Amino acid sequence: MASPVEILLAATPLVLTGVLLVGLLWPATRAMPIAWLAAVLVGYLVWGNSVEYLVGASLVGVITALEILWIVFGALVLLYTLMQAGAFDRINEGFAAVSDDRRVQVVLLAFFLATFIEGAAGFGTPAAVVAPLLLALGFPALAAVIAALIGHVIAVTYGAVGTPIIVGIESPLGTYSDVIAAGGGMSVAEYSMAVAAWAATYHALVGFAMPLFAVGMVVYFFGEERSIKPALEVAPLCLFAGLAFAVPYWASAWYLTAEFPTLIGSMVGGAITVAALRAGYFLPEEEWEFPPQEEWPAHWVGTIEPGSVNEVDVPAVGGTGGDTPAADGGTPTTSSAASELSLLRAWSPYVLLVALLVITRVSDGISRFLTEGVLIPIETGFGEFVVGVAFAWNGIFGYDGLEASVGWLNVPGFWLLVSALVAIPLFGMSGRQVKDAWLEAGEKIVSPFIALVFVIAMVQVMINAGSYPGAAVEESMIELLAVATATVTGAAYPAIAALIGALGAAMTGSNTVSNITFSGFQFTAAQELGLPTQIIVGAQAVGGAIGNLVAIHNVVAALATVGLVGQEGRVMRLNLIPLVYYAIGVGIVSMLFSYVLFPGLF
């Protein structure tokens, strides 16, 4: 049994992360190297790991980060390619032109468009893109940020084409492959897909109401009088939209793979909802509008004038925006230029992406070639390297338990780049536009690279510390913390599992990183208490999504795009309302699943 001192020291890297990120508001690029160093020192001084072993465990984190960044880079290249070509403006126009009612625009842009962008790019992109689009339509800057952050929460579990599941769940749980095979009869990859399906079930049961929540927050806090009545007037539309999204979303998670739920849910649900509105269904009898602009409080508006459609730059994720060249590569794209594209043509690169991912996932022959087709092992004194369609490093520095890989062709990053390349001739893009799109994506990957490398390296040190031959403490740091938490909370643990994931995302600004940090923690705690692990780890995946509502990194990025930096506290306080709703809802469902409906599930 570990001593209280060992448990306290095991928690030091996570506590330090919270203090630096949330307490002192340090950027992750500064905080995470220090947290990683703390984990290394604890591993060396308390767990008795060698320096070589700790470096090897950290390298596992570096390689894992490269796989995440390969996906994110591809996602950003495709997104910025569509922005440069004007296709993204056309997609936005297609939604905005359906109705001038602000409540309808919240449903179509802050929910459907934001969830689509989350599924396509993730990593803080939706709010940073959608908020200035709402601002351009005449929304107060603060309302635009609130709506965009709330609207995309249901999609965050599968952001960036499944990255939070593929990398955030599957990668760290590789350590538990033998336990998963013995207890559930599944591979780690199959187990991760099962977790993704249960996460979608949580979201479908609780999150289908998020369009109504987003509309309610906007009309109550930004209307002429504080009343929820205008939201209730469009409740049928909001609930229809939520269900139109949730049904294909849930079905995709259960019957396809983790890459697709958000993309298919937003595309299918959005098409159904727009068609219903165009047919005259669910349109409100009277249009709802914000109060006259001269009556808006100062904290509602920033440095960018609301309603200036052609003056608001299409933003770069995490930054303050940048001009989007038109077809000649020289001036910002205007609405008229974007309108020349058909909606089908504007959407076509993403339609192609879904088709490519489906084909490569459902065809065993293609899938096998992408993962095993050309692999060349190279034995060295530092372990075995494998190069080809994938890269792997097995037995890092001679330690059998240390290994990592990157599936260059099998992960979505490759197909995102293929779709971006196809978009170049499809939209007749100039060389300057292509260059700007790739440079923008490259620039935006630098900060995530630094943060991800150190946070995942920290987690790998914490996970592997107990596996070192002759380690002073047999359990890993994560296992110690999980057992201690399970002991304290006991049977109530399912009710707080999602909150643990939310805390991780709030601290790090990433559902993926929250999953990497806590999925092993949740798995161990579930086993310790005899709970169904898929249900508990699924709650972790959902919690990592809802934590994005108050993640300081996402809030700052969104506020920067509308010129409203400095209102972070106000946004986070307001977003605690949907966070509490989601956390309580998921907690109740988790308790029911764990003790009443599926207690025998592995």
C-alpha cells in the first residue's frame, strides 16, 4: 500500500499543472515543460527510475504527440484551404441566409457549423472561427463567443476526426492491453471504439438539448429583458435540430468508427434542419433581434464593429485573425465572390474526406495495407525501428515496455491533406492562396506542438514509472492516484467521473490531452471499484468535452477573434451554467448505467 507521501508526490505534476495554468494563467507552452520536469524528478527520486528510462518514456510522449499533430496539421490545412478559396464563406452564407432570426442563426451557425468545424479540425478552432462569423452578422461580441463555445460542446469528444479517441484513449490504454483482452475479449483499438460509442450515448441523451441551451443563454443574457420566453418559442426547432444531429451522430459512433460521429451528425443533421426550415417548418412567427446597438453595455462589444461582414477577418485558430485572399490572391474574399460557388462544390472536399475515411476503414484489404503494407524493421542498439507506411520505435533504449508508433497513412491526417490537395484544382486556387493556407497551418501548429510534447511526455512518465525494472514503487503514479480517488469516493465515483475529465480539459485546453492524462486513471479506478470500465472511461471522454466550456485557452482564443480580450472571467462564469447541467446529467446517466442498466459490462 502506497504511503500518503507517495500519493501526494504522484499528484505533484497534475497539481502543478493546475496551479500554473488556472491559478497563474501561464500559457501551456510555459507550464507544461515545468510539469514534465516535476514528473521526471518524482520518477527519479521517488520511483527510482533511471535517467535513461525517463528519457525513453518521454520519447514515447513525443512520438504520440507527432501523431496528434499530423492529424491536426492536415485538418488545419484543409480548413484554411477552404477559407482561402472562399468555400468556407459560401458554407457560412448557406446557413446565414436561411433566416434573419438570431435564434435560428444560433442553431445553424453556433451549433451545426461549429460542430462540423470541431469534427473537421478540433483544437479550439470552432469558437475561434464561428464567433467572428456571428459578429459579422450583427451579434454582440460577447454573445457570439458564448454561443459558439456552448454550441460545439457535444462534438468535442470526436474533435479533429476522432483524435481524442484514437490518440487520447487508445494510446495511453495500450499499457492495459492484457487486462482489456482478458476482461473484455477485445484489442485496445476495439475497446477504444466501444468507449467512443458509450460516450456518444451520453452525449445523445444529455447533449441533444444544447441548441436550446445556446439559444436560451443568448436570449436571456442579451435580450431587451431577461426572459427565457423567446427561447421557448423556438424550442421545437432547437429540439428537432438536436435530435437531427444526435441520431446520425450516435449511429455513426456505434456502427462506423470514432472519426465520423461529429462530421456525419453535423452534415446530416444540418441538411435535415435546413431543409425543414426552407420548407416552412419550425420558423418562428416573429423574428427576434438584439436591443438597439446604442443600448448595449460596454462589456458586450470589443474593438471590432458588429455587423461589418466584409471587415471581419476569417480568423486563424488561436490568433486574432487574418485576411482571406480571393481568387486572384490579392484581396479579402467578399460575400459576392463566395456566392459564385455552389453549396455542393463548397462542401465537396469534406464530402470527399468522409468518403475516403469510410473506404479506408471498411475495406479490410485497404486498411491492412495502410497499417502493414510496407514495413521495414531496422535493429539498432537503441531498440527496433520500423519504417514504411507507419513509423514505430519498439524497445526504446532496450526497455521492452517502452514503444510508440505513428501510422502516417492510416490516421486521418493523410486523407485530410489529400482532400486539401484535391481542393486546389477544384476551386482554381492560385499559388499564393495555397502557400498562405499551408503557412497558416504551419504557424498554428507550433504552440500546440510544444504544449502537447511536454504534456504527453509528462503523462507517459507518470504511466510508466512503476514498470521500470526494480522500481521503488510498483504502481504507476496514475494508478496510485486512481486507487486513492476510488477509495475516497467509493460507490459515488460514476457521478464524478465526467468532472475529472472536465477538470483535465479546463486545465490543458484539450479534450485529447485530458483523455491522455486521465483515461488510464479512470480505467484503474473503475477496476478498483468493480465498475464497468467502458462506462467510466466513456464518461471521461464526455467530461473532456464539457471542460472546454471553461478552458482558458479556448476562451482567450475566441475572445481575441472578436476583439474582446479581457472578458475571460465573465465568459467562464456564464459557461458554468451549461457545464453544471451537462455534468449533472452525465453523472446521473453514469450511475444508472453502472449500477442499474449495464453493471455486467466490462
